[in-house]
Amino acid sequence: MHSQNAPVIELDKVNVLMDEYLILEDISFTVESGRFVGIIGPNGAGKTTLLKVILGLVTPTSGEVRLFDAKPEATLKKGHYIGYVPQRIDLDRDLPFSVMDVILMGRVGAIGPLKWFSRKDRADAEKNLRLVELQQCANRPIGELSGGELQRVMIARALSCGSPKMLILDEPTVGVDITHQYAFYELLARLRTDLGLTVLVVTHEVGIISKYADQMICLNRTMHLHCNLAEAMRDHGFDEAARCAFEQMFGIERGQN
């Protein structure tokens, strides 16, 4: 059982080399339980690879990764601690699935394939639909949903994998308009509080995520900035540090507009 403030993610000098190309270089950071963490950086910065390292889907060339104080593979085998919403939803929206069908798919990993869903499985799915404020959509075909509604369904599915302690989302609001982006992050903030979750989000929406995250990781192969925003805002040197980090990360030279 992890207490609040116990580390749930620990990376120490992690490097990832693929096809002789250095994807991640010397990445070290710790995420404590209950944090809302934003991971930002340009395309090709290694953000999705970093998530795969945390999830045990990519093995580092060197360095150490701990997830809930164990190797990621061991953590994922012994319990459904992680709810994951991928960048691309591999779901054919022309198939005759209802919203409830899709959410129940999240239970397959826990109960095993070719098994009937129990009454409790269905009750939990209904509860998670209420948590994402889509209870009225349970029987709607998945193909009728907007992009924002579909992402909420995917959160409900991620929550249905068991009793996750952490939600990991990879660019969850791509293609969603600005109003619904804010609504989506408000939902994540509420779920974090109500369920005691740690939330990790990869995003390009720097302005929005900075309003919700209390910890930011700026990544472009290596890590240019890792800070607790509440503490950093009290530090008079933060503006300059952040400006330098963004200039390095996005290749901006001083004096350019």
C-alpha cells in the first residue's frame, strides 16, 4: 500500500538506444503519489517512448526504472495499478459496439478472455460512466460520439481495468476543440482528487496543462526541465530557467521572435 508522497515512478539515468539512435538520454526523475504531471516537448522528443519505458513496454539500454517500488513488468503482472489511454485509439467506430461494450473491454485483462462479465463488472462500468459524466450514453453506438466524448469513454475503460492508482494519457485531447480541452482537464483534476490518482499526461497544450499540473517535465531526448510548479513559482529564478529550457527544447535562439 503506497502512502501519499511515496514515489510511484522512479527513473535513474535511463538511456534508450534504438537502431543506433539515442531516443532518451540520461533521464532521471521521481513522481510521488497523487501528483498531476505534464510531459511536454516537440514531436520526436521521445515522450511516447518515455511512457513505454514507464509501462515496461520498452526496456532501457541502461539505467533503472521502478514502478510502485518494483520493476515495471512485475508491477503490471501483480495488479492492475495503471489505467492507460493511448494516443491513437485502436477501435473501429463502424463496428456495432455500444459505449458500455467498450468500457467492459477494460475488464478483459483482469478476468481473462472468453469469460462472462459479472454483475459487479457491469456495476463498476456504470459507476465509471458516471465518473466521466456520460451515464446517459451507456447504450449509444460508439460511432456516434464526438472526439471529446470518446476520450471520456476511454478514461472510463481505463478505470475499469481494476482499481488503478495511476492514469497515464498520451496526447488525449488531439483534435478536440479548446473548450472541450479545458473540460477534459477539469475532469482529470476531479478524478485525481476524488479517486486519489496519480495522473501523467503527455501533451502539446502547454498553456492548458500548466494550469492543472503541479509537476512538469520538459523533454527533447534529454530532460531540460523538471520542476514542481508550486515551488518553482516562488523561485525568482524560475522564469529564466523555464525560458532557457524552452529555448533549448524547441531550438529557439535568443533574439528571434
